Amino acid sequence: MEPTLLFFFTLVFAIPILGIVYSAFQRWLQHKEKMGQLIADQTAERAAQYGAHVERIEARLRVVEKIVTDAGVQTAAQIEALREDL
């Protein structure tokens, strides 16, 4: 094959094909970046929801601890235990 013919085919076919491949690669990178950002946003939102959920559970646990350690409740439980023995 002659060098000029090879040069001609390179100009006609290879350069446009490389341009198309480069363009497709750029679009793929943009897509991956957008997907990564969406996943990061969802993860942050989920973390905030879990944090709020844990706070609610901790508040409920504090109430239960207060009830369990209350002396009046313990006295009432002892009285009920005595009634059951009769």
C-alpha cells in the first residue's frame, strides 16, 4: 500500500472514529460522575434518617430506664409479688 493511500485512509476513517470513541468516553464519564453524585446524595439522606431514628430510640430508652429505676415501680412490683403468693 502506498504511504499516501494509507495517510488518506487514516484521515478519512481513523480520525473520525477516534473522535466518536472520545465523545462516547466523555459521555460515559459524565454519566458515571452523575451516578456517583446521586449515590452520595442518597447515602447522606439515609445517614440523616438513621441518625434521627437512633435519637428517637435513645429518647425512648431513657424513658424506659427512668421507669425501671423508679422506686415506686419497684415497690408496686413487690406488692404485686406478695399478692400473687397469697
